[in-house]
Amino acid sequence: MRLAAVTAVLAAGAAGCASPEFTYVRNDDGNTYFKVPAAWHQVDQKALDQAMSAGDPESATARLRRRLVWAVAYDAHARPAARHLYGLGTTDEPFLFARVVTLLPSERDALSLNGMRDAILPVSEGLRARVAQLPGYPLTGFELLADEVLHPGDGVRGVHVRFNYAVKGAGVQTFDLTSYLSEDARRLSTILVRRSAACYRERAAELDGVTRSFTVRKAFG
């Protein structure tokens, strides 16, 4: 799907030739948007789509996913890569993944608050217990740091969770996830920011600003 993004200078009185501070990103219908530091690099869309899809990219399932899912990622690493979402191959540099899923009726009926918490990675106790049985699963040592239910208005509801995982070969990583369910329960919008635990402590204000910029508006029309 198309990426709708615009870069803007936020500093008051900045000259026209000044470097932009943020890249503003929104999904195709414009109802979900956020900002990232302009120095972060967009991950190649084809590589991201391949990383998010299992099996044949031309299968019926993969084609359905392309119709129902909008996704984008940004990486502060000098060589952006989809695998950095989990901290694999890097340690300190932040990574952002955002996704908007158009839910099928059966998914809407079954979605719970834990389903929103588990939108990208296992957070709920039940799902963590199941994935822990997978051979070679690279995430261990789960630590829950924050968990809150959100009601931003316009009928939108969501969750915000922050948690640590020890990632094999990359040390302890902090994951900050916000998921919003639209007022008509048709779309689940999720943003996940990953960084090393040390990086989070050093850059908390910057990274929390990115997370707080994640907004879902009521759909009209």
C-alpha cells in the first residue's frame, strides 16, 4: 500500500533551508498518524512486507493481507532492516513499526484487550506460555513495566504497554506498544517502538514523544 508521509520543520522561526526535525506519517485513509525523527530511515517496504508475511507472497493469504494491512517501519540504524524490530543484529538504535489492520468480522468479535496487547509480540501470560514452547524462540525474560487502558475519545479505545525482553545476542530490549481499536471496531492500529533498555533510559523523552504522537481519529463518511 502507499505510504503517505510529509516532512515538516517544527522549530519556530527556522529558515527555509533548515533540516527538518520530524517526518509525519499517516496511513492511506489519513485516520492514523504519528511522527518520527527525520534522521530515522524508512525500512524498504518490500523487505518489510516479506518479513511480515510467511509463505508464498503470491498465495491467497498474502494477497488478502496486502488488501487488509497497511504497515511501515523506521529504523535509526545506519543500515535499516526489518529484523531490527526485535533487536536482532543491533543493540542500541531505536526501531519503529506501525500497522493498521482492517479486521474481519470474526476477528472483531474475538478481539479483547489482551488481543490488543499481543498485537505484535506476546505480552499476555497465556500467549507468552505458548510461544515459550517454540524451539529457538529468541525472546526470554519478560518484564512488564507499564500497562494501561486508553480512552482517547471519539469512541476509540486502546491499550498501552511497555515491557522488556532479553533478546538472544542483543541483550535486554525495551518495547513500547500502543494499540487502538477504531470506534466502529473495524480497524486495529498499532505502533511499537523498540530500543535497548540503556537507550530507553538515555532517550526516554524523545522516544516517548514519538509514542505519544500516535493518533487515531474517528472515521467519517
